[in-house]
Amino acid sequence: MDIKCNDKELFVFKKIAHAAEELGVPAYVIGGFVRDKLLGRPTKDADIVCVGDGIQLAHKVAERFQPKPSVAFFKNFGTAQIKLKHFYEEKAEEVDHTHLTGENGEPVEVVEETHEKAALEIEFVGARKESYRYHSRNPEVVPGTLKDDQDRRDFTINAMAISLNGDDYGKLIDPFNGLQDLEKKIIQTPLDPGQTFSDDPLRMMRAVRFASQLNFTISPVTFQSIKDQAERIRIISQERITEELNKILLSAKPSIGFDLLYQSGLLHIIFPQMIDLAGAEYIDGLGHKDNFYHTLQVVDNIAKHTNDLWLRWAALLHDIGKPATKKFEKGHGWTFHGHEVVGGRMVPKLFTKLKLPQNEKLRFVRKLVELHLRPISLTKENITDSAIRRLLFDAGDDIDALMLLCEADITSKNKQKVIRYLENFELVRNRLKEVEEKDRIRNWQPPITGEIIMDIFNLSPCKIVGDLKNSIREAILDGEIDNTYDAAYDFMMKKATEMGLQPVDKNKD
């Protein structure tokens, strides 16, 4: 494997090397940048470790650029960071935004390329030696050598360093055979995994995350240690755990990571609601599918077509209400009636527990969980325009995301059944398009507002106003009246008369 840095990166490392030489401190590029360059993966973060004062080195490096970048530093941690803005030119990731095509090949539609400039973020730190107490993941830190710093790294593939020093500039320093592990696609710790994970239990989730992102295998000894120490994850903050969950969910194939979390016992502690999905129960020879592995397949299906984190969360949670609604009906089999409603109610509680956003992201995920069965019901024959209008109204701008989720939810091993389902969904898409073009119902609001109703009938905000407004909306959605002000006004006046309401004569003294 070769280190594949571009000319601009090499130019920056030369400046760092000269600054380090001027200060008389050995300096090295270390960790993820080295790993990703060896793998040919894009990266915009570089860690520099020096045997000396990392903050002083950062300031000295910044002086060598025009304009001079600002230095963000943290004395308590002995770290500093500079950002070289407009450093990389990036193009948009090519992601298929068409619907799924099932198991018979997956053509990718290339999206229009867009370009933007991204920064190179460089973090500086002095080499250090760490020691931990069992009850805490906050280490006692003292200055150390490069060897001390490599010893404290989480995995062999993250412990490799490249010298920026004059006598061996560009040399790979790899005391734990990280290069060999990269080639074998293995994740293991530099030192005893029991000590590594006890020192910092978050490393257990990082092992899973790297396995998921890189499609690597965690070595048997390392994985057994994760199983043995899974309970230690409880001392890690929820924010840090959720950050790793999000990174796993954004992997090319998230099921790798979630299956490892399940097999290791970590998922039982950090996300027990998902564990409830696992397993299949049989009565009278009738069983249901394993909803845990079904969910992972749905998430993988979504991941093939979008890198939207929140659509992936919707896929992960779409069946989360099934355990609470599971019921065996004699002569029929297993049912999960209303699981979409129960699942929708669970979303806010889960987002709160996981410290996920309490804003439109939550509302988006909840909406998709609650609506994910609706398009399936529209695949039946003789579906009315009214049903189509209601789905468009309820889904709004999220209708395309909803349809993508529903198609990802098709996980049958019967290829003919998959093809049939997808053909039905294509018919639904066409109907949605036809009704939308005709009625413009997406994100629509009734032409008669609550304010108009209150003004006409001289009412204050009350239930009657809401009832009138809802009756107008339902009449339009049902196709009973046209989506126009005049039709809505006439309907309102008729309904008001039935309710004993009379309009106010504003010309009367």
C-alpha cells in the first residue's frame, strides 16, 4: 500500500516539518489520516503529534501561511487546531435517488455534479502517556514519547505514523503491524484489548463503527473482549454513544455495524427497543419474520440510495412498534395491527433518550414511521383519488422519501413477489403524480381559513371554528367539492346552517 497524498497536502506537511525543525521537536502525521490515505479513502482531517508542545507547534505552523489561519487551542488538553479553508475541491457524492429495483441488479442514476471547497483541518498535540482509573474514562495524562502515544491508540490501523523529520522524512512507523491488518481487513487493539476497552469503553463502539465503515472484521480476541466488557459502555455519555450510532448508520452497509452491536451485547444496553424486534415466534406452525434482521435489510436498502441520516433513522425505526402490538390470531396467524401508530408515539421518547434533535428531524422521522403502511394500501385495485389526495396532504414534501422507505421495506426472498410489489408501487407513483398535477394538494391548506370563519360568524377561537374548517378540508379531500374558494364558501354556509350558525350582517347598525 502507498501513501497517496496530493501536492497541496505534501506542501502543508513540508511547512509543518520546517516549523517542527525550527522548534527542535520531532513531529509525525498519525492516526486516521495515515489509515485513510493507505486505503485510498477521502479524508480532510490530519492529526500531528509532536514530542513537545503541540500548541506552540500549531502557532508556528500558522505563521507560515498567508493569510494566517487562526489557531484554536485548549490548554487543559494540550491540543490546538488550524483550518486551511478552501483547501479541497469536492464533488457531490453520486447517489441513486430513483426507487429501488429489487434484487435483479441496481442501476445507479448519476446526479448532477456540484463542486464546493472544503477545509483541511489539522490538529496538533504533544505525545503523551495515559493512565486510567477503573470508574472513569478521564485519563491522567503526562508527556510521553512517540511510542507512548502509539501505545495508547485504540487500534493497530490507527497507530501508524509518518515521520516529518529530516533524518527519516516520509518513513512509516508501524510498531503494531497496522499495515498488515489493513491488508487483511482486521480490527484489533495494539495492546491487550481488555485494558484498551477498560481504559476507554467508547472504543468498543469505535471498533464496531470501523468494521461497518470499512467492511473489516473484528479479530476474535478483540470481539470477545467487547462481549466481556459490554457493561462498561454505561459510563460513556449518551451524546458520545449516539455520535457513534449515527456514524454506523451512515455506513455504506449499516447492517454490519448493528449486527455486531447485537452480537456483542452492546445493543442490549444502548438500544434495548431494537433487541425487542429480534427473533421469530411460532404457534401452530405459524411464525412471523425476524423483525430485527428485516429492519437491518430495510436500512441497507435505503443506504444504497440515499445518505440522508434522518431517512435512515426512519428506516431503522419503521417497525419499532411491532413488539408492543404483536398478537396471534387463531386461524390467521401473527398480526401487528397499529404498529405504525405505536411506533410513531415511540419516536419522541427514543429521540429524547438518545439525545437526538427535538426539531423538524424528529417530526420527519415520526411522520414516516406513522405513514409507512399507507402507500402499501394504495397498491390495491380501485383506489380512489380521495385516498391519493389524503396521502399527498399528510405526507407533503416528504412523499418521495416515504415512497423510497416503502419500497425499501420490500425484503421478500421471492424475486417474483418483489417485482410485483415494485410494479404496484410504480402505479402508485403515477397516480400520485396525476392527482398532484390535477389538484395541487401537496402542502395544501383549505381556501377558507379559521380567521375567515371567525370573521363571517363573529366567533372567537373555539371548537366550532375547528369543526367547520375540518369539514371543508374533508369535503375537498373526498372530492365532494372543488378546491376553490367559492365551492368551499358555499359548503361552509350550508354546514353552518345545519349547525345553527348565522353570518353576521356587517352593514347593520
